[in-house]
Amino acid sequence: MEEDRIRGILEKYWEGETSLEEEAALRDFFSSDVVDEDLQLYQPLFSYFKESGQMQMPGEIMPPKPGKTSIISLSWITRVAAVCLILMGFLFILKQQQSHLDTGYAMEDTYDDPELAYQEVKDALLFLSTKMNKGVNQANESLEKIEPLDNILN
């Protein structure tokens, strides 16, 4: 009769529907020496619960001292990573500048005749001026179209 009641409580236990008193009854039943063979596989589980409830912590637990942790903080790691990235950037720029100086691209003349070079520069600046003036004119036309709207709003 007792075992039938324990089996019913076990079913409720696995469903998560037992009360604290029913769980205490399970712990008491499984801590005894008289347990059916088919229920013995649950005995270590409930004996552990009973034993762990009786355990005492040795000594007093001291909270850690504020500010003195041995764990490396995330902000410290972030700072180190940022410094490494900056150094890598400087090294990359320095290497690029060295490669340009080694190849001589910065000092190489492309024209032998100064008059021809002057004419090329003059043509390039004239082309740039034409494009800039075209953009300025388009911007002025757009502003003239918006001006009546601006007068209405103000």
C-alpha cells in the first residue's frame, strides 16, 4: 500500500506537481533500507537531496574585496586591443610611405618639355573649371525654383 502511494507521488514529482510534504515523504521513503527493486534506481537521487540538505559550509564565506579582482576586465582588454589596432595602422602607413619612396613615384617627372606640361595642366584646370561652373549654374537654377516656396513659408 505504501509503495502504491509512493509510485503515485513519484508520477506527480516527475510532472512537477508535488507539494513540499510529498517531496519530504519521498526523501524519507528512499532513505530507508526497505525499497522495492524497481524503485531502487531512484534511491540515490532522493538520498542525495536529503544529504545535501544537511551539509554545512565550513567557516565563514568572505565577499571579495571591491576593486581587487584577479579577473581581467573587459574594459582593459578593449583598451589593449585599441592600442594594438592603432599601432598596426601606424605601421601600415609607414610601410606604404616607405614603398612609395623606394619606387620613386613621388619624384619622377612625366614630361620632358615644360611647355607641354604647362599646357596639360592648363587644359586640366580648364576642364575642371567648366564642370564646376556647370554644377554652380545648376545649383543656382534649383535655388531660383525653391525661392517662391521659401517666400511662402517665411
